[in-house]
Amino acid sequence: MSTLQKICLAITIIGAINWGLIGLLEFNLVEAIFGTTSIIPRIIYSLVGLTGLINVGILVMDLSEK
């Protein structure tokens, strides 16, 4: 697994944990840390979405190799 894959996987897992907290406890960790009016949560959400798309691409490439 390459460094890019590991970074993308880690960011995606952090995003999934945040969504789990939102779904189960109605607690948004990102907004609790950075606030709701800051641009930082939007950047973090964008990074999570981007890394999710990269992970889909990695999965498709891995499936096509087998």
C-alpha cells in the first residue's frame, strides 16, 4: 500500500468516525473542534469527500488487476 493510499484511508476513516458520531449521538466532532462559522470544517469535509473518491478509484484499480 502506497503512502497516498494510507493517507487517504486514514482521512476516510476519520470522516467515517465523525459521521458515526453524528448518526448515533448527534455530535459533530469537526464542528465541535473548529466551530460552525469557520471555513475549516468545509475544508475538512471536502478532503474527506476527495479521499473517498480516491479510495473508490484505488478499489476499482485493485479489482481490475485481479
